[in-house]
Amino acid sequence: MQTIFQRHEIKYRITRAQQERVMAAIGDRMRADSYGVSTIRNVYFDTPDHRLIRRSLEKPVYKEMLRVRGYATAREDSTVFVELKKKYKGVVYKRRVALPEVQAMAFLCGREMPGDTQILREIDYLLDYYGCLRPTMFLSYDRQAFYDREDPGLRLTFDDRILWRQERMRLTEEVGGRLLLPPDTVLMEIKTATALPLWLTEILTRERIYKSPFSKYGTAYLETVQENSIYTEEENRYV
């Protein structure tokens, strides 16, 4: 099981019709990956003042994020993935470790380090550095994932029905929340360690699909900021 990733991740917001045309043009060049079609669940960790995501939205040269991820509704003994995601000068570096859900949450919330590996030490250092990380956002989405038959390092994903909430932040909970994108919008992502192949570039050009940087957690966080601002304005009217 791969635990370390280093690659470019390029995002595009497209319509369902564009998704169908892209897949038709790709044909049998790509095949479904080991998870195929799945509903991904994530719990993001941040400081009480949302320091990690606020810094990320400033688009610095370096940023980092911590989350726990599952591919189905988990039980306490289900395997989930604790992921430390860093981005430096446009390149994404991801470290992840597989743990039982209850052990993963104990580690992230209670600092009970479940072993002594390089990845666990990196995550533990982040926890110590920020000192007060806690679950702040539950994000789920339906994903279709594919990889190139000739170059398995080239992956293509489509994320649909992206939902977010700020309660019930355990992977043992069912999905649910508020839609992050309009119903006809799909988030497409290309993940590659090298340049895009010519055949894929030609498809994107023909379909007039252009890069559209997008952060699920960041967009959901901005929605909470906007809502809190509206509530504050309403309250101030009666002060």
C-alpha cells in the first residue's frame, strides 16, 4: 500500500456533460483504480482559530493540512487513513498511515502515538507544533477514480455531491451536509508526477476545460465565515 505521494494535482470545475465527453474521448486508455467508485469521507483538523486553512487560502509557497480519511462508513475497528498533506511550490507531498478508526482519533485528539515510524513522527511533530488541533470539518463526496494503463502514476478523479458540515465529525457517522457546488458541477482532478500527456491535453483543449484551483475545505470554511458575518450584521441591527 502506497504511503508517500509526490505529484502535481490539477483541478477543473466541469459540467456533467463535459465529464461524459471526457470519458468517451479517453476510451479504454484508463481503468478504474482499486477503489473505483466510492464515497470518500474526510475529517479535517485545525486550530480553534482555523490557522491552517486561513494560511492555505493565502496561497503561500508552503502549506500543510491534516485529515483522517475513510472510503466507507467506519466502525471503531475499521481501517482509516491519517493523512498529512503538504504543498511546496505547486508540488503536493502526502504522507499517510493506516490505523483503526478509534486509534486514529485517539492519536489525533489525545496524542497517543500508535507506533514509531517516520510518518507517525512527522504527524506527531505537527500536533506538537500547533498544540491544539481538533476536528473542524466533515467533508464527503462521491468519487470515480481512474489510472492510465501505460502510466499508473497518472490518475484522473471526478468528485460529485460534495457535502460539508461542522458537526458529527467522526468517520463512524453517515455522510450528509450541505452541497458545496451546484448540482451540475463536477470537480475533476488530474494527479501526475510529470507533465500531462499530449493526448490528454488535446482532450482538455477540445472541450475548453481550463484549470480552476479549488479547495474543498477552504471553500466550505469561507462559507462559514460569510454566514457568521451575516449573522453578526443581523445581530448588530438590534444593538
